[in-house]
Amino acid sequence: MTVTLFLVLALSVVIGLSLGVLGGGGSILTVPILVYVAGFEAKEAIAASLFVVGVTSAVSVISHARGGRVMWRTGLIFGAAGMAGAFVGGLLGGRIPGQVLLIAFALMMVATSVAMLRGRKKAGGADGAEPVKHELPLGRVLLDGAVVGLVTGLVGAGGGFLVVPALALLGGLPMSVAVGTSLVVIAMKSFAGLAGYLTTVHLDWGLTLAVTAAAIVGTLVGSKLAGRIPETALRKAFGWFVLAMGTFVLTQQAPEDLRWIIVAGVAALAVTAAGICWFFVNSCPLRKNDRNSAHRSGQHSPA
């Protein structure tokens, strides 16, 4: 086994870990790995990522279903609408220049990282209890599914981190159920997007299957770890990593004289956002330790 192949397979395990723990992030990692480590062309990497993530998500669904964390009706309807959108996206993606697709993919990574770092509002009552599971309105499910599917089929990314918030925030599902249900949706629309791409793209099936097998190992481990690792800390760490990866992909596709400008711009944006959060947002997570310290001091101060 060559060093490159070993590295690709080792990184593929991380793809599965992300899907198993967070219910998303697979394509965000798969495409850069296949392009910059395995040497795939952009369109081939996107198509292969759809297969890898589709199979891995389908396997991961099993453990979530056994735990009662899958809303099947919502997932299947959302997934069916997503398949239509993803197939159209795959057809379009196969006819768009690879550089354009990678730039769109990088922008999706940056948007995803921002959403992850912002976090999700808790769904439920003021006591923080998880809401009761209920089905989403049919019209909303079809619309959201088609839009998310189109984006996923086109650039091979944005699946889980668009589906999970839609289910958790708009539908009011508990996070654990939103994650499990999102995997059903991701699997369905990934295969539809792949079908669209295969009309114009040919895959290296040997390497694609090897990456898929390694990702399945990761998702089985991730499913076991789900709930044992603090989700907030894991999500924020992954968010910073995705932001760095998105910046890297964007700079690789940009003209050489613009690369440092892009890096400086992203860095300035991150610093500005952190500053606004620190000075103007009372609930800013960056000030958590300070608030805890002040709270403890207040508890121990004399009346």
C-alpha cells in the first residue's frame, strides 16, 4: 500500500466519523481529499463523494433506526424531493467547468463553517427539554428537499448541514432525531446526484470502493461515539477545520495574485466576527469562561 493510498484511507475514516457523530460533513471532507490527496479531477471527485457519502449514510442509518432516532415518513418524503433536485443538479454539474464547481464548493464550505460556528438554537421549551417528535408539513418538506437536493447534486456538498437545521429548527425535531433522519435524506439524494453525474463522468471504482469501506468503518465508530462527545465542542472544532479547508480550496482555484488577498480577507472576517461577538453579543460563546468566573465570584462574595 502506497503512502498516498494509506493517507487517503485514513482520512476517509474521518469522513465516516463526521457522518456518524454530526449527521453531516461527509462531502465537505470527501471532495478535498479526493482532489488534493487522491488526485481526482473535480467532477470525478464530486461524483465519487456522492457515492461514498450515500453508502456511508445508508449504513449509519441502521444504528440510528435501532435507537428510534429516525422519522421515516419525513425522511422519505424529504429524500424523494431531494432526489429530484439532486438528479437535476448532477446533470448540470457534469456540464459546468470543474474550476467553477470547486469555487462553488469552497464557498459552500465557508458558509457551512459559519453555520457550524454559530451553532443551533435549542428547539423546545424554556426548560430546555427536547420537543415531542412531529411530522413536518408536506409542502415545506417537498420545497426544502428539492432545494437542498439541487445544491447537493450540483457541488456534492451541503447535505447534512442543510438538512439537519431544516429538520431541527424548522420542523422542531430533537437533534438526535434530526441527525438520524438526515442520514436517510442524504443517502437518497446522494445516489440521485450520482446518477446525474454518471451520464457524463467515469469513476475509478476501485479507489472509490476502498474509500467507501474506510468511511463505513468511521461511521460505525462515530455512531458509537454519538452522545458521548460534547456536541458543541466537536461542532465548533469541526467548523474551524472546515473554514480552513474552504479557504484552502478557494485559494487553490483563485489566480495566484489573489490568493493572499483571499486568505487575508477570510482572516479579517473571522477576527471581525469574533470582535463583534465579544463586545456586542451578551450570549457570545467566546465569553463563556468569563461569565462562569463572574458567576462563581458572585456566588462566593459576601451579601
